Amino acid sequence: MKRWMFITFMIYILVFMTIMSAVQNYAMATNYYKNKSDILFDKVKKIEQSSIALNREERIKYLIGEISSFSLKTGNLFILLNENNKVLFSVDFNEWNNKEIFKGYPEEDQENSISDKQALALNISSELYKQITISSEPSYFVHEIDDMKMLYSLFTFKTGEKLIFFSGTESLEDVIASSFKFRFYLFNGGLILSFICIHFICKRLNHSLVIVTKSAERMANMDFTPIHEIDGPKEITILSKALNFLAQKLGQTIDQLNNTNEKLEKELLKKAKLENLRKRFLSDVSHELKTPITIIQSYAEALIDEVGDTEYYKEGIYDEANKMSRMVNELLELSKVESDEILFDFERINIITFVEDILKRIEPIALQNNSHFIFNTCEEDFYIMGEQIRIDQVVKNLLINAINYGKDGSPIKVGIIQYYNEIVLSVANLCDPISHEELNNIWDRFYKIDTSRQRKKTGTGLGLSIVKSIVEKHHGKCITEYSEGWINFKISLPKASNK
């Protein structure tokens, strides 16, 4: 690009300087011819004014004398014609340079009328002579004879006589040649100077264009980093600002498209998640309700057939119906939590006083099952951010789970500690040995340990799954540990400030 710009500039300069040189030569010659003729005409007009009062004969002699004197001083040859284009006076060409002899032609001599032959002798062509004799206004002509240019200046007197000045143009050609030589050196000097200037201009312009081009390439590769301010020509600066504006707008548009795309992806994921939850809900319901429905069906058939203890069958149907109702309600609750349909109203909660209040309410249930709570914590208040109803649900589910699955007469240990920036709530109860596989699956929905270890009252297998979902919505974690007969359920939640 730099080489192309340099060559283009140089061609423009060469063409421009060549044209200017030709125009200057033409203008110089034209101006020279006109100025020289105007000087002659001005002088002749003055001579004419001085001869107005004279009679014809005296006026002719006066004109010849004054014009001859003037011609000697200026180095011009001339011919004086009367109104009929007859020669009144002429300069002998052949002896001009040697003796400067003037030769006159009497007006009465008809043979002295200028002819084509005489015109040729005077270096005047017939065609040019016709132009001279027809013209009535001061004018000049340039005519070339035998490779020599001659300037002919024609002046017509008011009385009808015509005066023709003719002179060589060698001096003009010398001036033009000298001027051409001077312009040649000036042209070469200007060309060298232009070469240097154009080199630096092209270098600077090329540097700016390279920056703009690289910026455009980056934009094509989705890199909308703005260009630093370019110290270059106005047009390049405007172009760089336009590219910066374009990059900014494209960047904003791409960001908006990306944000919209992310929202669409989230919506699609949400829809897919809801669809999976719906399928899972239907699968869970159909699977978990199969057993109680079968039991109810068999009890109902026994009642219809009036076989066995009818009261037992009635109570069994009632219990199984309650189980199904509780299971469906918990499934719906779990599905709502997992589907993000519920918006949590977070607030600061003093987890110490909050758990103490729940323990007081659940204590009678523990006593009915030969259990009691041991609450261990420090005197310091701990705060978390959460929704009270959901945190209440989490704590209750953990306590009820410990009551249902703990050994008879064993205590249930409840503790709250701070671990770095988290508050950890633990609920531990004695139980039979549990394998590592069971610990990993214990938070899954509908997972139940071996029925031989359970008490008479069992749950739906959804309580811990609900706990896990709620805790995760509060940006927390669920952990299960087993050690020396104790199973410990822990939940950790982010600590809130005490203010």
C-alpha cells in the first residue's frame, strides 16, 4: 500500500509539473507577443496624434521619419502602406543588418502596390498578407518562414494607411530556453523535495491506515477493542472515530444478543427442567402409590366379600389413604421447590433462638417416642439469611426424621457452630450401622433404609429430599456422617452479619 501510494503521488506530481511547464511556455510567448505589440501600438498612436494637423504629404513624411527613428531604436522592421495597400515606404531586408538602409516607394508608382512576390521577399506569406490587408483593428500575428518565427504587428491609421512591424523572435526563444533550463533545475529540485515529503507523508498515512485496517480485522474476529486516538490526517482521524463508534455499537449489540441468548437458554433449561420434574413426579406418584392402592384394593375386596375383621380393613384403608395424601402433598411441595416456582423472601434470622423455639414445639413428640433433645451451642448469636417458613420446615424435618429413626430411649443431639463464614446445624441420633452406600443415597427421594431398622411409624421418604432442595436454594450444603453408632445430619448456610 505504501509503495502504491508513493507511485501514485509521484505520477500526479510529474503530470502536474509537465502541464504547468507547457502552460507557462505558452503563456510566456503569448504575453511576450502581446506586450511587444502593445508597446509598438502605443508609440504609433502618439505619432498619429502628432500628425493630425498636417496635410497628407507632410503627414506621410512625418510618419516615415518618426517610425523609422523608432524602428532603429527598437530593432523592428516595418512597411507603410496606403489605403489601397500600395507601398509608401519599406525597409530593405537584405541590407538591414549591414547598412540599415531604408528604401522608399513613391505613392504615384502603381507598380509599387505590394504583390505576392514582394510579400514573399518581405518574408510575408500570401495567406498572412491577406489577413493583414483585411484587418482594420490593431492586431498581431506569428508566422513561421524557413524554420524562423516572425512577429507581425499591424496598425491601421484613421486616414486609412497601414503600418506593419515585423521582428524576429530569437530573443524570446532564448528567454524561453533559459527559463526552461531554470525550470528544469527547479523541477528536479522540487521533485527531490517532493520525493522526501511524500515519503514521510506516505509513511505517516500508511501507519494510520495499518492501525485502522488491523482494527477492522479485529472487529471481523469479534474483538471490539477501541482504537487509540490516531495522530494523522483529518480523514483518517474521522475514519478511526467512526470505527470506534461502530465497534462500540457492535459490542453493545453483541452483548445484548448474548444476554438475550442466555435468557433464552435459561428459559429452555427451565422448561426442560420443569418437563423432567413433571415426568419424574408422575413416575414417582405412579410408583409409590402402586403399593397403597393395591393394599386398599385388597382390603376393599375383603370388605365386599365380608371376610375377616372388617374394622381392621377399614382402619387399613384409612391409614393408606392418609399416607397417599401426605405423599402427594410432599411430592407437590418438593416439585415446587425444585422448579423455582417459589420465590423466597429472605430475611435475617437468629438461628439460635429460632431453633430453640422449634425444639420447644417438637419436644412433646420426642417425649411420646421416649426421646429427648440435647441442644449444644455457644452464647453468641448466629445469623443467617433465609425464609423463616422454609428454614422452619428444614429444622422440623430433620428433628422428625431423628425421632422416627433413632433408637428407643436415646437422646437426639442438636448443635449449632460457626465454621469459617458458614453456620452449621447438626442433628444426630443413635442408629444401627449404616453402610457408605446408604449414606450417599439417604438424601434421595423415596429412599428408605431397611424396614427391619425402622419404627412402626414411617415417613414417605421425601422429608430429607425436601430439606436438601430448600438448603440448596439458600446456597447451602447437606452432609451426612456416621461414627460409632451415631448418624449426624448437617446443613451449612452462609453466615449473615450480626448487624
